[in-house]
Amino acid sequence: MPLKEVDTRLLRALSEYRAFVSALAIETGQRSLIRDIILSEPSTTSAKIMKAVGISAEELVKIYRDLQTDEEFQLAVNSPYYSRRLMFNVARTVVHDLASDSDYTQRLISGDPVSSRVVELHTTKGTCNYNCVMCLWSDKGERTYDTAQMKGFGLMQTEEWKNTLATIREFGTKVAVFSGGGEVLLNKDFFRLLAFSHSVGLKTQLYTSGYNMTHLEEEEWGELLNMDRIRFSIHSSNEGTYNDIVSMPEHAHALTKVDNNLKLLLEKRNIVGSDLKIGIGFVIQPLNTMQVEDIVEFAKRTGVDYLNIRRDEILVTNPLDQESEVELRKQLLRIRQNIVNGVYGNLEIDFSDNLVAFMNEEKYLLPQVPQCVIKHFRPTINPYGLWNSCDLKGEPMYADPDFVIGDLHQDGVVKILARTQQTTIPAACTSCMPSGQTGNAIFTKLLQDHALGIDFKDQPFF
Ligand SMILES: C[S@@+](CC[C@H](N)C(=O)[O-])C[C@H]1O[C@@H](n2cnc3c(N)ncnc32)[C@H](O)[C@@H]1O
């Protein structure tokens, strides 16, 4: 071959190689930029990312898919150091769910009546033995179901609850969460509703003080063991502080009772070997700030499966002073270090994302959404059959007629489900909890991305 021809070929190859390397560099740069955007704010919409990075939807999806199997990325999002870990988990759950049920997803997106996967039910009239200082249910004075005009056409009867449970199941609900307004276990109907929920195939969860279990019948314990999750609200493992928080007299021995009930439930669960997960919910507030490590020890000692730690999320109690904040952070850091060192064994400890940010000394700000979409993932029915857009609006403290989507007595479930799709709930709500804001941000991203042609199974959370 003449030398000139060899030269030309070599030069062409060299220039092709250079173009390849530079494309690779751009692609690698884009990939790490997108990974960083998703890590710092998983709810960033794809439209925003495409604009910021200057790539097409097709190119973005390719990178999203890469991230699904990127080991480093997966390690990062599951790490206790990651301040969007719970948000990422929400996104993961939603994309798997929506990708696995095209009929449900189609109905949700096209505006047909569909029931959210989770519905919260408040079946007591706010009745409770306790009067917790941080309780978000009521101001313990003027704001009640009565004064907040939340009584609609009267209390829901057992048959109406059953009809509601059957219909929401039929329209796509998978999980019924029993909570309050008050203490669920004081409601005589609860076990009937629980058994009925299970009979129609609903999974069930309960938030309880755990105080009212002493007189349960065997059959009722059995129904509890059929539940999916039961979380005991225990905001101190010290009897005195516990009583101060829940406002119970010393002679009631409330914490001892709760502790015994918790142990009994765990024992029964372990004998039967049911799938029920039993946990503790702990709300940090001025009275218990120095006891976070104590509750972790208590949780470990009792053998519960999980412990949820978060702050008083809507500042019912006074903000912590600077010194308490410093001490709180020190405790949380020690607990996290212990988690990393495997000190707590199988006990799963979830800090709210904002607490992780606090430990990391990061700012925790969630993006604004154009409208509130909690109605699609956590609407709440009050004891009088009012269907509220979210759990907070279902409580007298934050009740607002503008957030009531319908009245079950008057409208029935199907009409309310149809109206849910047509109703616009404003996003500028000052009392939104971090869990609500998190769900709002993720749901909004996923729906906007889907409208752009990005499939749920192509999201980095899949
Ligand atoms: C109002 S309680 C009612 C259910 C039940 N009686 C109980 O004690 O769990 C429902 C849930 O709200 C949580 N909670 C109460 N006040 C709170 C606050 N200020 N911030 C965050 N969560 C709160 C409780 O810990 C519980 O998990």
C-alpha cells in the first residue's frame, strides 16, 4: 500500500477516535451531572433536567436506566447518610406499583374514578384516654369536630364503613390505615371493620397508643395478627416523661401497660409467625429531646421490627432551644454511627429525611408543586364520613371545608372518587407535613414525566 494511503487512513482513524473520546467524555459528564441532580433532588422533573443538561428525553431515559443498575448510585440512595432516602423509597414504591398495573394507571391518568392505593380512616370521634401535648388532632379546646363543622350528616355506621371499604378496594385501594382523631382501639366497631377489610383483600395498618389492649378477646388479637403493620406511639421510655407527654396520672401506670401490651403482641406474633410488622413511632419534642438514645435501646430491648423517629412536624409544641438542638444532633449522630456498625441488629431505624439533613448540617428544602396531589395517595375519611384531601385536613385542628372532597352519606364513594379527579387542591398549605410534601413532590414529578412520555419503569427509582 502506498505510504500516502496509509497516512490518510491513520489520520481518519485518529480523528474518529478523538470524536469518540470526546462524545464519551460529554456522555460521562452528562451522566454524572444527571446522577447528581437526581441525588440532590429526586423529584426534579425530567423537563427541568433535559433543559439544564441540554439532552433529549431518549438520552435521559438511557441514563435513568443506567442508574437503575449503577451499584454506587444504589448504595448512595439506601445509605443512612442520604437525606432523600425516604423520598427515594416513596418514588420506588410508586413506580413499581404504577408500572405493574396498567389498567389502574390508565384510569388514574385519564381522570376516571380510581381510589388511591392508601386511604386513611378515622373511625373514632376523637375519643382518647390520652391528651398528648404534641397531638396534632385538636387544640384540646375550641377546635373539635363540632366547632370545625366536620360532622356532616352524622357518624358513619358500620354498614356504611363496610360499603366504603369494599368500594375503595374495588376501585384500587390496597391499604387501609386506621388512625385518629383519637384512639382507634376505643372504637367498638374497629375489629368488625378490620375483619371486613381483610375479607375484601385490603392490607391494614394501625397507629395506636397501645394502651387499650388489656381486655382484648382472643379473636381480636387474631385479627391484629392479620394486619400488615402496627405502630405504637411511644414518645418516651421513661415513665415520668411519658406521663407528662400523654397527660396521664402516675397511678394509671400507662407506660407499663403499653410495654406489656407491646410485648404480648410481639409474643403472639412470634408464636403464630404472621407477617405483621410491629414498630414504634417517636415524635421528638421539648419534653423528650434528650431521650432519643433511650427509645432506641427500648425498641431494641422489646424486639420490635422498626422505629420511626421524627420531629413534632407541625410545631404544636415549642421549638427546641439552641442547646437542645446541639444535644439532639449529637445523639442522632451516635445512633447513626451505631446503625452503620450494625449495633442494632435487625431493628430498622428510620429517621425522617429532614432529620438526616439536620445530622448532615444540610438545608432541607422541598420544591414547590403547582397543586397538591395528596388526594391521590393519602385521602382521609373522618368519623362522620367527610372525605378530606389529606390526613391533616381530616383533623379538627386543621380542618377546612375547602379541602373536603365529599360527604359519604350524601355523595357515596364513586361520586367522591370522580370528584377527586376533578378537584384542584391548592398547594399553598401552611400546615403540610414533610411526608405530605415528599409525596407531593414525587407524585408530581412522576405524573409530569409520564405526560412527557417517560414510562414509570424507565425512572431511576425502578
Ligand atoms: C394523632 S395520633 C392518633 C392515633 C393513636 N391514638 C396514636 O396514639 O398513635 C396519629 C399519629 O400522629 C402522630 N403525631 C401526633 N402528633 C404529632 C406531631 N405533632 N407531629 C408528628 N406526628 C404526630 C402520632 O405519633 C401518631 O403516630
